[in-house]
Amino acid sequence: MRDLAGRTALVTGASHGLGPYIARALAAKRMKLVLAARSAAELDALAAELRRRGLEALPVPADLAQPADRERVVTAAQNQFGAVDVLVNNAAVFFPKSFHRSSARELEHAVEVNLVAPLVLSALALPGMLERGRGHIVNLGSLAGRIPPGYTESYAATKAALIAFSAALRASYRGKGVSASAITPGFVTEAGMYRVQHDATQLSAPRWLGTSRPDDVARAVVRAIEQDLPEVIVNPGPMRLMLAFRDLFPRLAERVRVDVFERAARFYEGGA
């Protein structure tokens, strides 16, 4: 979708983490923004910021773990702007701990927010996209979904599923004006999962892998939409080489796997 000006984008998880960066990047393309998240105050502040720049922004407080809120968000976007041209599934939850210590409620909540909500929102937005012959769905994955570190089972599983979901959407709707992309960030400073870990433990990403900034991820989202890219890995290190190495030598790859998350989890468990 080359021309984004005047189109409508729905961004979930818009109030914190990568969400505001993504919203601002889309706003820079003169898109109309529908901002969904649980924090009404933060959404209102972001919407007010965008309006001061002469842009249209609709804040919709919502808990995407609740089925009724998913439908309400899409309906609000359609009622206000008539369409959802771009859907950015960014909202996610993450809690590092030993898997056997996770409660059933925690696991169900992670799957509801990280996976079920993106699937349902996409299903709700797709009919309008197909009717207009244009639309793009962006799913925020993670390198945890490609190279899963320990203590991130529910997060890694849901992010891997989102990457697969994006590829399946592309195959299903090819030639119909509707497409999908997966954005796969690595270690992102200032926002996201790595920021949570670093703030709590002061553990850093290995130098050879490097880190990215939230603006890098936001630019990747815009580029994926404009160029219809299947997947964008956002990391300065040689991640595609590492993925190929893992596929060719899976046992050896396990031995050299990045351990920053394992060390972080031991910190949370009181073993560091």
C-alpha cells in the first residue's frame, strides 16, 4: 500500500512500549489513527499530541483480553473513519518465570492478548479490506518467536504463531489487494520486552548482536506496509545468518544460544 495519506490505521497497545512510536510513524504519513490500549489517560495524551499536529486520532480504551472489547474497537474505527485500512497488532504481555510456576490464568491471558486478539481483530477488519480491495495487517512478532530463549514459553509460542499467521494471511489473500507482514524485533532499547528485562536486572544484550531503537521498529512497520514485505527483522546483528545456522546445526545452536533471558529469569527467581 504505497499511498498511506488519508488512510486509517488501528494500532493496538498504543499507549506504551512500541505503540506510541508506531503511531507517530504512521501519523507522519498523514494517516488517521485509532489508538487502542487499556490506559485511557495515556491514550488521550497521545491522541492530543497527534491532534496538535493537525492529525485525526481516536483513542479507544479497551482490554483486548475481553472479546467484547475487540469488536468494540473495530466498530469504533469504522464508525469514526469508515474503514480500517491498516491494522497493527502490537499489544502483548510478557512475564519471565519458570514455566511450571505459571498459573493457568497467566497462560490463558498471554494467549488471549498476544494471539487470540490479533486473530480476532484481523478477522473483523478483513471483510472491509476485501470489499475495498485494499488493506494491510501488521503483526508484531519477536526474535523470541524465531530463537526462543528459556523462561519465555508463552511469549515465544504466541510470537512464533503470529509470524506463521502473517505468512498464512499473505498466501490466502494474495492478489486481492490485502496483505500482511510480520515485524520481528530483536533487542530493542527504551521499549518492549528487552527494556523490561534490562530495567529490572541491568543485564544487556550481547555486543555482537547489538540493539535497536523503538524508532527503528516503527520505521520497519511503515516500510513493511509501503513495500508489502513478508517479514522485517529489526536487529543490527547478523540474525538471518544466525537463523540459518540454527536450522543447519540445531544442537550446536543450542550451545551458543544467547543466555540473557535465562540470566534475567534467574534474577526474578532469586537465584542470581
